[in-house]
Amino acid sequence: MGRVYNFSAGPAQLPVSVLERAQEELLSYQEKGMSVMEMSHRSSDFKKIIERTEELIRELMEIPETYRVLFIQGGASLQFSMVPLNLLKDGGHAYYVNTGSWSKKALSEAKKIGEAKILASSDDQNFTYIPELDLQQINEQTDYVHITTNNTIEGTRFTKFPNTGHVPLVADASSNILSEQWDVSKFGLIYAGAQKNLGISGLTIVIIREDLIGHVKADIPTMLNYETYTKNNSLYNTPPTFAIYITMLLMEWLKEQGGVAAIEERNKEKANLLYKAIEDSKLFYSNVKREDRSLMNIPFMTDSDELNKLFVKEAEQEGLHQLKGHRSVGGMRASIYNAMPIEGVKALVDFMNEFERKHI
Ligand code: PLP
């Protein structure tokens, strides 16, 4: 069966070459006579895989020496708890920028652990924009400021990051890590579930500045302490070995593409193509503020629920899958992560034009 264009918000489409390589090596990795899935996480072969994966992430994101890269399970959702468990101090508080459903979840988990407050919110307009931050509110008691760099459901992104001074900026970058060039030194901690631009589900990457490790306020569970991962090179227990291997393959693919600078150009080209189609349309529209638009997740809709449903159904018949919008936003959403080729976006735009001709 041929492959379709998969516009899912995650798990996301992977490059065919990555899947083919995993397939070639599935039964016998580098002629070792066993699959990566069957390999001991303590073996020298797996050690090379995890080290190479870290090296590639470091190289692609230009991560400074003073940061550690951790491989953790539990998804980005577990980081909603691990971040406050590790960074909130007695008498301190955290500030959250509330830009959508995922920010809200991060905030509500933090509230279970300590004091977490809203620094700014775009709740008043259904999260269709990124709010201005009043950084004057940050004070001595602020342990960190949390942002969601890209709002997967609402389709907004931070195009510039706040300067929080000596207070660490913590970022949930699950849906746009590696999509644009960033200066990692502006952050104290970046986390991302792997199943969009980093690989497959089961793995979460945490990039943390060294000085933030080892100051937990209480005796927290071993597996929830970042120090457990740094002390054991993410091998305290069995890590998600196959997911790490896929991340290695995907990072090699990204490097072959010319790295983050090159993929950023392509991502902008892809997103512009789709945004232009929406702007030029008399049928489709988007509610997202122009300056804050995401490069990865693009919600759009028509005024009719019936037409929206018909669009999703007919698109699928044309090999354009998973275009249904999130239930909280409605309409359609096209997720166009790093691995979505421009041909996929062009096919979507052609289909939109044809659909419009029929229904306007
Ligand atoms: N944060 C963001 C921005 C997301 O897009 C998602 C999932 O789509 C999550 C967190 C939750 O990630 P996970 O399913 O890995 O827990």
C-alpha cells in the first residue's frame, strides 16, 4: 500500500528513509544478529546509540556544554510534574504563561506541588494570540517562568522568547523543537515529547542547565528526580531503547537535510504556502493572530460544520489524512512537522482550492 500524507498533531509522520532504515535493521542491527529492541541497554552497542543520539541533538541545537540532555519516559505530561518537583523551592513560586490547553495542564499539575501562578494569559480570546508578559512581576521568590513555545491545539507560537534574567525560563517545546533555530542559552530547561520532531512516542527529551539539578526541596521519588538521570547517563533503569534509536535515525536525517537552519527555511516555506491559501480563500479562515502563527500546527475552518466534516472525509479519500481539528477549536488542523514534505502541503492546498470551487 502506498503512503498517505499524515497531518496528525502527533504521533507524526516520519521520513520514509528513516522507516526504511529501521526496517532494514529490524531483525539484525549492524549484523549483530539481533534487533535494537532485543539489545541490553547496558551493551556497548546500545551505549553507542544513546551517545550518538545525544551528540546529534547537541550538534543540531548547538547546546552549550553547561547543559545536560536527558532521556526520560512518561511523555511531556510527566514533565508537567517533574519540573515543579525539581525546581520549586520552599517559599518560592512559579509563573506560567497560559497560552492554551497544554499550558493549562502544566499549570494545574504544578499547583498540586507548590505555588504556581499565571504571569499572562490569552484565555480572553480563545488562545488565538501570544500575550505580552509583564516581566516586572518576576521577583526573588520566582523559581522559574514556564512557557509553551508552540501551542499544538490552538496554532500559535512564541516568535521571540522573554528575557527572564536570572530566573530560569522553562519551555514545553513538544510541538516545535528543532523546527527553528533557537539560542538554548536563553532557557533553563527545555522539554519535549519525542513523537513529533524527535521521533516516536515513549521518549521525552529534557535539556537542562547543570546548575538547576540537585536542589530538590524534599525527598522526591528517585525516578522523578533529574539527578537520577544525570548521574546515570539516563540509564538508571531500562530506557525506551527503540524510541532512542529512532531519534538517532531522525537526527541523522535532519543533519542530512542541512540541519535546523535548512529545515527552518523549509518549514517557513511550507507554512507560508498554507497560510496564503487560507488568506486568499473565501471559504476557509483562521482566527489566529498573524504575528503569532505556528509553523507546525495550522488550524483553519469554514463557517459550516457540515462542510468541515465533508472536507475531512473527502481529503482522506485523496490521501490527506488526520485533518480533523481538535474538538476545542473545531474545523480542521494541518500539522506540518519537519518530516512533512512540501509536496504534502501543495497537495493539501490543491485540494482546498478544488473544494472551494465546488462549495462556494
Ligand atoms: N505539550 C504539548 C505542547 C503537546 O503538544 C503535547 C502533546 O501533543 C503534550 C504536551 C503532551 O505530550 P505527551 O503526550 O508526550 O505527554
